[in-house]
Amino acid sequence: MFLTYKDHKIILQEGQSVLEALLETGESISYACKQGVCQSCVLKTVSGQVPTASQVGLKPTQKEQGYFLSCLCKPEGDLEVVDCDDLGFKVPTSVVSLEKLTPSIYKVRLKIEGDFAYKAGQYINLIRPSDQLTRSYSLASVQAFDTEEIELHVKVFPGGEMSNWLMSLSEKDSVEIMGPMGDCFYLPSFKDKNLLLLGYGTGLAPLYGILKDALTQGHTGDIHLYHWGNTPEDLYYQAEIDSIVSKNAPVFYKTGLEALEKDSLEAAPHLSGEACVVIQKDLTDLKDWKIFLCGGEAKVNKARRIFYLAGADLSDIYADAFFTWQKPQVGAEKVS
Amino acid sequence: MTQTIYEQLGGAPAMDAAVDIFYRKVLADDRISRFFDGVDMDAQRAKQKSFLTMAFGGPNNYTGQDMREGHKHLVAKGLNGTHFDAVVENLGNTLSELGIKDDLIAQVAAVAETTRNDVLNL
């Protein structure tokens, strides 16, 4: 049997695991426990099937992407594997439209001009062709509807290199993308589960796609969408979501402003106070819920911890944390 | 032949239940929760599961060096004996909840104790 990794074709010995075979050829693959518990040795298969026994403990959306534990994997056929952060090839796209949704949030639609398949809720790397400047953005589109177009919700930051460059583009200008990446997407096995979708600011983008994807796939459980921001401007797409809610039961939608004191009248018609506090009051027991969290890193990590402590399984919490790139300062640690 | 606690609890599948009890206790413990800030929770849970597997007498490949290297950055942030003790206390409470008797809990605490110097880089 053949194992292919980084253009090397390796012959597997009888009973040898993928990890053992790769280490033997001198590849530096991370590993620790060699028992299938610590998940240090996760790789991804791009061709061939891995035994399900080698996927224990991984999230369903990771299994769907072909992730497996290389220490446990004794293949039954030829395999081609890559590192989990291997993004494949750059795909060319061209600008279809740039639309201002709020003073600082733009809807960007790009036309895919190569092979590209994704699940609603995943994210891509956007690459500026001139100098390879790269930033990650979540996909708000659903491939079944949007076909060859993808949609991004871009927050424009003062001094933000990528966001300001995107705003300067015209129709048909070129942008390259790589991916898709991310574990935040809907699976048919979620059909009768309750979904909790919590997004901060442009964290709504992947959740909007997941919402539409779930409904298209005939989701029967409840869907609760919470969109929170710092200012009322952050709460975009209200009309679009209201339209979805009015046509689909049971879908529930609440918006809120975290910066204001709880129960503040200034927030109206939005709620005020912390999203997690409101959610815990609305949804008392999160056991068996599938939870999708998206937005700034600190908020997402805090929400994940709160929901885990409230009874949700960690493997049922799908989190996409956004971080903001900062210019490295002289003498300061580089933030990545 | 006496069973290990790992076997008594039900082996590998039981470690999922055990880790969720243990990890939640640790996150809710104000003495030590700050050491878990900013970590990838899924990765952390996997490590906790490996640790419990080892502490309960299950199969593991952790070396003292792994424990030492893995905790150095926390020692730099002030990790000390009181925090180690708090973790062992949560471990004991986890086992109580799972119905394990005190004498066996003491055995697990003894196994955990053997990692003190490595964890605290002493």
C-alpha cells in the first residue's frame, strides 16, 4: 500500500501506522501520546479512505474534512495525506460587487474562477496578488444558492491594509483565495438538534450561511440566532434575517448591544448587556445543542467556556474566533 | 489481579465522562482557572484526557520531560505548589463523583504527586 505525503510516496509495512511510516522517513510530524487521545498527530486525507477507528474523538465536521489521528491510522488502501493547515492551491476570483451595509461594514461578492467547493460557515484566505498580503474572512454564502459567487462581510478598520484595499477595487478586479478552512458548518446529522448561533459584529457572516444551509437541508430542530455588537451599526442584515424568520418556524432571532448596561432603554429595539447572560436565561439547558460561535477572539473564547460550564459538550461547540492583525511594534512581541 | 482505576471506570470510553467532570471543575475553580485562559479548549481537553488516562493507570507515553516542558510557560506566570494541590483536589473530587473509594483516590493522588517536580520545574 502506498502513502503519499508532500510528493513522497512511501510503501507502508504491514500493520504500520501512518505516523510510524512518516517518522521513519524522517518527516517531522507532531505527536505525543501515541494512543489516539492527545490529538497532536492529526493529519488530513485528500485521497483515499481512513478507517473510522482512526477518527475517534474528532468533531463530526473535522471527520467530514478527512481529518484523522495518524498514530491510530492503519490504512486499508492507498492514501494521500497532507498537514491540516495545507490549503491547497490559490483560486482566482474577480470582484462582482462591493456594497456598503453600514459605515464600516461592506458586503463583498466575488466570482470564483477555478475549482472551489466549500460548506457554508467555513472561511478562506484572501490574497492580494501584488504582494501576497493575506487575511482570513468567513463565507456568508451558500454554494447551493450562490453557485459561483461567494459573499464576505468585511469590516473596514482605520489603517486596515486588506479592508481598505478591498474598498478600492472595481468590478472585475482580481483577488486570489485559498481554502476553505474551518470546522464551523452544518451537517445532516444535526437535523433534529437545536442550534444556537451567536455572532458578534461581522461574526454574523458564517452564521447567516449556516442558517440558510440548515433550513435548505430541512432542519427540524429549533434555531436560535443571537447577533450582538457594540453599536447599533454593527447589527446589520436585520431585514434579511427578519425575512428568513417570518418564513421559517421555529427560528428565533435576537439582537443586542453588549456595551450598554443590562436592560438599558437606550438599546431599544435591541437588548442590552452580555449575550451569554441573555442566552443562559433564554435557554437553560444546553445539553445536546449544537452551538456555533463567531466573532472576536476574547468574546468567543469566553462564550465557549460559559456554555461548556452550562452543560454543552465541548465537541458540540463550533467556534470561529476572529483576530485583528496588528502592526508589529519595535521591541514588542509580534502578534499573529 | 486488581484492576487499575482506569479499568474500573471502564477504560478509554469512560475517560470522556471523567474529563468533562474534571475539566469543568478546573475551569470553575478561581484558584487555577486563569492558567487556562486563552488556550484552545478542544486541545486542552485532549491533554486533560491524556493526563487522566495516565493518572488512572491507563496506557500513556508521557515522560517527565513532556510534563516539564509543557508547564514551563505557566511556571513563568506564577504556577506553584498551591495550584498543583488545587488540581489534585479537583482530581479527587472528580473520582468521588464517579464513585471511586477514598483509598483508591489516595493512590491516584500519589501518582499525580510523582509529577509535581516536573510540572513545577523544580
